[in-house]
Amino acid sequence: MRDINNIAVDKDEMLRYLGYGGQEITQQMDSEINLQATRCQELAHPKYVYNLYRIEVLEDAVELRDAKIRFRGGDIRGHLSGASECAVMAVTLGMDVERELLRLEFRSMTQALFFNAACTALIESAADACEEDIRTKAKERGFHINFRYSPGYGDFPLEQQPELLALTDAGRKLGITLTDGGLMVPRKSVTAVIGLFHQDFNEPKPMPACENCPRYVGCELRKTGGHCGR
């Protein structure tokens, strides 16, 4: 497990999550952005953990050899095609952020909206930090990596979320739990899978185009020219 101490809320990203499209930012809005970004920064305790697993890409799934678990779905199979190993990662901002978000949702939905955007920007930066750590470690071993891919995207079943948490021991190490509906608590948490490829293997495929994403229709980020990184 690693604490992340060198990231801050990216206010440009925060604006993207708020659906900003070049409109004038009023003094009141700017004040609220700064207030909630600072509050998020004060309460967040970004941490991550990841483990590496040898894999075998089968006809209809990906088997993690050391764990005897299979990832199902054509998309995750394509994501890991050609990989020798995968990194399973989990990242969270912690329960203090969750409690503040719940408090603001009861008190002021406007404040909750701004605070949520700040926390979303920060959890993505935390996930980027974890991914960069994986990239560095992979390079030291003669591997390169592709991008992170999470349950719930494409046909990678959200129902496999408990297995990703178990593979990272995220419940014990990060305090992440699941609701009966399979949603993570704290909500500002991310799990994902990254492929590790030998250097003599062709460069991993780039991020998929937005058009191939199951959330293409209605995506607020896409409408403002943004990209979620998935």
C-alpha cells in the first residue's frame, strides 16, 4: 500500500467534470471551486495498492494463473491479448471524503456538486499515480504496459468487482467495501486492470476511441471535449 502525497486537485479537470464548456466563470463560481477543491484536498487521503499476476488468455476469458480467477468478457480479453502478466490495482481517497460528500448532499446539492467534481478530479490523478508506478516497475523488468480498464466498462462485468478487491486485498489495506448493488464505498475509489507486455511484443494498442465506449451516448465529458482516460 502506498500513500500519495504529491497530487492536488486539477481545477481544469474539475471544470470538465462540472460540464464547463467555455462559459464565463463568475466570481461566486470561482470562489466555490476554490473552496471545495481546498476542502477535498484537506480531507482526502489518497492511497493505492496493486498486485501482479501471470495470466493466460483463453478463448473466452483471461485466467490469472496464481489466483485461479477468470476475467470474463471479450473486451478485457482483447485488452490483455498478448500480455504475459496483468496488474490489478485499487485506489481510494478514503472515508473522510465519503462522509463529507454525504453531509453536503443533505445540506446543499450545489456544494455537493462542486465537491464531487473536485474529488473525481483527484481520484483520477491518484489512479494516474498508481498507473505510473506500475509503468516504472514494469519497465525495470523489461515490460511495457497499456492503459487501465475497469469493471463495468464494455462487457467486463461489474459483478467481478469483489474479485478485484480480493486480488488487491483492498478491503483490509484501503478500507474499500461493496454495497449490495456492487458499488464501492468510499465512492471515490477505482479498481482497474493493466496489461504487462514483453518489450519484444508490439506496442499495446492505444486507448479506444470514444465511439467504442458503452457510455458514449450521454457522456458529459465528451460533450465538453474531454476524455475519461478509459
